[in-house]
Amino acid sequence: MNAMSRRTAVFSYTALMLCALIVAGCMGDKGKELFETAKFEEVQQNREHAVKLYQEIVKKYPGTDYADKAAQRLTVIGQSK
């Protein structure tokens, strides 16, 4: 592999990793935002909307802390996926 090909490969790899980090960061924020909105809906006695938001978090962000928290809230308020 010549120097130019090596530089191109390193640049491509770096760009890919940066994009992955950005996407991962956005996913975490979105789950957090939805979770906070769902909690607010619970406080406002809008249970139906809270359930929909918790279900959306579980579906869109499986394996995340917010999906786990949302699943717990669904159990507490008597709903499942």
C-alpha cells in the first residue's frame, strides 16, 4: 500500500468513526428527550401519550438505558410492549 492509499484509508476510517460517534450521540439524546417528555406526560395525567412515548423508546432504542427505563415505566403503569 503506498503512502497516498494509506492516507486515504486512514482518513476514510476516521471519518467513519466520527460519523458513528455522532449518530450514537444523537440516539442517546433522542432517547433521553423522549423519556423526559413521557415522564412529563405522566405528571400531567396524560397516561395514554406517556405509554405511546415509552413504547416508542423501547422500539427505537433497544438495548439502551432509556429503553430499559421506559420498559420499567410501562410495567409500573400497567402496560407492556
